[in-house]
Amino acid sequence: MKEQTSDPMGSFRQTNQSLCDAYTDIHKDSAAYDLAAFKAGQTTLSAIELEELAPEVDGKTMLHLQCHFGRDSMMWARMGAKVTGVDFSSKAIALARELNVELGLDCRFVEANVLDMTGALDEQFDIVFTSYGVLTWLDDLEAWARTVARHLKPGGVFYIVEFHPIGMMLNDASEGFGFDLPYFRTPEPHRFVNDGSYAGAFKDGETHPAYEWTHPMSEIVSALGAAGLQIEYLHEFDFSIYPMVPWLEGGGEEWHIPAGWPQLPLMFSIRATKS
């Protein structure tokens, strides 16, 4: 269910924070997140970031923005990185800290809003990383990009792998190809009413509202450039790592738009550096 609304920005963020707390309750017990397999050592990282970023993380300090409850943060730590994860969900951060202790890892987890981490975190890192389903929660990409730049060491690498803005427009009904959302940002966020996440439903028929923002690729790239980062590459992919709409075809980590329909980018990655 989608509609447009207006409200003070702080209220939007507070609503989303409550939703992400509720998501943590679903995800920690879900098959999609499979904590048992994760604890046993199965990777949570996808082939794209394993190819594009993994070869350079060993021995590096890493800041993971919007880390949820830290599975990917802890995977990078298993690969030799010294990782700090940040998220604004208190439940997610509490679970991340619990898992970190249980697994005997050395990650640090900080509860903070990535748009303004003043007072929460002051260091700079060799790598700043973020991935999959992060940008739609942010109302101010320029503030986000300034956070990236502020916490990146000179010579450091920023890396994002994310669902493509065009992919996020796709119709999520079962009848097939079409668009639900605009490509360009609208003055107000899009309001959704969720009965769960892709990993499961809320208990007892609960619903939670959410506010999301569409960001065209030009806004993403321009925000990083305005923050002083140099783009090394922008890669676009014609598949999604999961069936983001029910009519995609495929399996595993490759879900495609069916043959005969326009083939559009569903994910992208960006690597940028700081002088």
C-alpha cells in the first residue's frame, strides 16, 4: 500500500527506526537470514562484493554503514578487516553486539544515524562500505556522502553495492512488468504500510508504516562527487540477488527480468576514493 504524505523529517526517521527494530525481531529467527549457517561460517556476502572488494580488506580498518545486525560486518572481520558497524536501530545493534561476543570476533557496533554521527564516532577508516537496500531510507544523500568522506582516510576506498534506482521502480504485483514508483525524487517521501519484510511477517497481524525516498543515479553520483570523492567506476547489473518483485525469473543470486521484456539494470556498484 503506497501513498504520499508530509510530516516533519524527524518523525519520518523515528518511524523508520521503529520499523527497523521490528525487522530485527523477524530477521533474527528467519530462514532468509539463517543465523545457524552464519554462525557455522557460511558467508553472507554476495558474489559482486566478494569479487570487487574482498581482495583488499585483509588488515584494513572498515566502517560499515547501515549494518543492520552486523552479519556482513562480521563476515568482513572473518576476512581480516577491523570492522566498525553503524546502524540507527537499537535492537539491531544490541543483537550485533551479542553475536560478536558469541562468535569471539572483534567488531565494534555503534548506534547512530548515518546522516549525522557527530559525537558517536570520530575516526577515519581505510574502507567505508554499505550495501543492499540502504539508500531508500535516507532523505539527504548529500549529508550521507559527507559522512562517507568525513570517515574515510586520505587514499581510502568507498564501496557500495545497491539495488538500482530503476529496479526499485518496478511493479511488485504478480501481473508482471510495470512501474510503481517514479525514477526522480519527489518533494515528499513515499509512505508504505508493511505487514512484514521479505523475510517474514510481523506477529499477530501487526503493520508498521515506512517512509522511503527515490534517488536517481545522478543524485547518488553527484552527492559523492560534491563530498570530494573521486569515482573510479560505476557498474550496473542486469540481475538482482533476490526476487525483488515476484515476476523475476532465476534462482540463487541471479534473478532477471523475463526474456521478451525490456532488460533494465537491477543493481549497481560504485567504487570511489578520497585524495
